Amino acid sequence: MGDKKSPTRPKRQAKQTADDGYWDCSVCTFKNTAEAFKCSICDVRKGTSTR
């Protein structure tokens, strides 16, 4: 079996954004303010999945 080591994988890091206080619409990708509960452009609710 020898001295083989398993390959090291880079650790996943939390997505850091310089745009704290904003969220991107999952439909039209508009950058909305954190206070907005729906997109200012297309009226999709915050956190709506596109699946």
C-alpha cells in the first residue's frame, strides 16, 4: 500500500461579497437592497428559486 497520501482538496470558503446589504435577484440578477422583500425590477420574492 505504500506511503500514498490522498490528494489535498482546497477548503471551501463562504462566499464573501463586498456588497453586504444587497441581494441579487435570481431571475433578472438586479442588485436589490437588503430591506427589499421582492425585486425592484421584476417583483420576484427574495430567495425564490429558479428551479
